[in-house]
Amino acid sequence: MRLSNQEDNDAQTVTQHKVELPSLYEVIMHNDDYTTMDFVIHVLQKFFQKTADQAHEIMLRVHHDGQAQCGVYTKEVAEAKAFKVNKYSRSKGHPLKCSYQPCQS
């Protein structure tokens, strides 16, 4: 079966759209003087799927540097993760705080 000329032309017409990748945001965990190191490790494993070793390393950066990056996500995901960590921390009696900001490229 052969396509008509019109069908040939339609089949050959390809529309290309440039798809922009979404902006990325980093989730930052901030140090405080009250949250235990064990709780920080727990949060990193629970909300950011970090291994015990990764969580320990990030926890030490938070402790020594005052803050550390927990992960990089689209804006909506970063915002949701920061919100969930803050809400969960408060519910457990900890002042642990996460924020998010555009990635520094």
C-alpha cells in the first residue's frame, strides 16, 4: 500500500520543540545547638535516602561548617523536602531547619 503525496508530506513533517530542563535547587540543612547528631543522621536517611556513611559525612559538615547540602532537586521537590523535614523535626521536638536555594552553577 502506498501513501498518497499528501500523506507522504505529512509523514515527513517533523516539528521539533526545544525542551528546557527545569531549574535545580539545593536543599540545605542548617546547624543548631540542640538537635542531636543521631537525629540529623536519621533525617538524612529518611528524607534524602542517604546511606549511613553519607548521612554521617553530611552531618559532620553541618556541625563543622554550619550548613551542608542534602541534595539537588527541581524547585517543587526541594521545597517539599525542606517543608517535610522542618515539620517532622518540630513534631519530634527538634529545631532542625532545612531551606532551599537555586543551585550555584
